[in-house]
Amino acid sequence: MNIQEYFRRISYNKPHKDADLQTLTAIFQHHIQAIPFENLSMHCGESIELDLQPTYDKIVRKKRGGWCLETNHLLFWALQELGYDICILGGNSYEPAERAYTAEMNHILLKVVIQGNSYIVDAGFGGAYQMWQPLRLISGKDQPQVPGIFRFTEDNGTWYFEKVKRKHSIPEQSETPHFTDTPGVGNIRKIYRFTLEPRHINDFQELNTYLQVSPDNILRKKSICSLQTTEGLIALVGWTLTEVKYNYTEDTDLVHITTLTDEELEKTLKDKFNIVLENKLVP
């Protein structure tokens, strides 16, 4: 595994001698714009291993993406190689349908400390809830980014991560795209909660196995591939391709939705996401 090979994968060719916030932000943005959040392996009959070498081979050498357990693990390795003070944390994602956070830890995120300040770095949430820059770990402060306003709130050692939602303009139709849901009170979308207890990748081995076999979870029910772009994001869920341009008018995102045929799927994955699958996708 070679950091230069990883940099080529994410098209990053700037200096990186200092483990500072500026370098972290640049690497992070290259990472999320090059490596899709995707679970296509489980819809191609491939198993997902939660070890660094297979993750590296899959994402860096085979130019695939991965879900949070893979893409954040790879980012963790890269940032550690560059000398960052970094640790893995575990999160519980919010289930809008249940109006509750999951009982079991089901998400991996990273905490980086730079000059005494803590930042949350998470390249593995995908879709419209993907941060574009490291977020300062500070309670109750609005942190505006291109995708929207993010914030953390802390209560008795538990941290809550949320995003202020924007309106969507969908020229083709009036129905809402797949990644919008009822935000509850006001326009806040809860994303996940977490504690600052450091975790090891092995803490997620059981989860990695469970997500691949459990018929109930969203990742088994839907084939998902999403990638952040310079203006917004693209997402392929099943046969539905959604393209979003963030904040094209004040507080409104422009959303285009297309339904693809089976024949168009492979071409779209290659053209839009730079993914060529080894096995047949069953969306």
C-alpha cells in the first residue's frame, strides 16, 4: 500500500509536508469527489472484507468506491500515514421512519486533532448528507458549507450531528427524490449520534457481516452509488439517477431525476462514477 498511489487515485498532487487543516481539507475534498459511496459489491454477489489490504485493493487499485466502513477506513490509513493525530469513532445513524437512532453502532467516522482542536472527518455518509470539509467538534455552532449548514450538539457525552435542509426544485416532476424525507420539526435533518470513545476497525467486523446478510437494512434493499461533484452530487439508487446542484438559487437545490434502463446502468456507472464492475449488477 502506497500513499502516492492513493494520491493518484484521488487526483491529489499538492504538497503535503504539514499535517495541518488546509492539507486535511484538500485531501478530504479530493477523496469524496473521486471515491463514490457505494454498496454495489453486495448487489454483484461479491463479499466485502473489512481489512485494510482488500479495501485498499478495491478502492485504490480497482477504482471502486465503498460504504462507510471501507472509505473511512482507507482515509484513516492515509491520514495516519501523513502524521495526523487521528482516531476512529462509532456512530448510530438516525432512522427517519422509526424517528429514532439505531440501537446498535452502525457507522464509522473519524476524529482528527490539529493544534489542540478536534475535527470530525467523515467521507462515508454519501448522498445529500455528506460533509464537504472537516467540521470543528464544537457544540451548538452552525457550520455552513456548500451542501448546507451542519451542526453538532453535545448532551452528557453524546454528540448529535444534523444538517439544516434546503428546498428542492425538481423541474421534471413534483415528487421528492429518494434522499429527502420528512425532517420532523422545522427543517433539521438528524444524521447520527456518536461518542468520543476511540474504536478499532475490528469493532465493526460483526456489523460488516450483518449488513451483508440482514434483509431488513437499507443497504441490502437498495443498490446505492453516490459521488460528490464540484457543484453538488450524483446518486444512482436502483435504476434512479439523481443529479443535484447545490444552492442554485437562494436556499434551493436543483434536482434532476432520471429512470435508467438495465442497458444504461453500466454506461452510467462508467461515465458518471468511473466504476467498471467485474460482476453483473442486480439493481
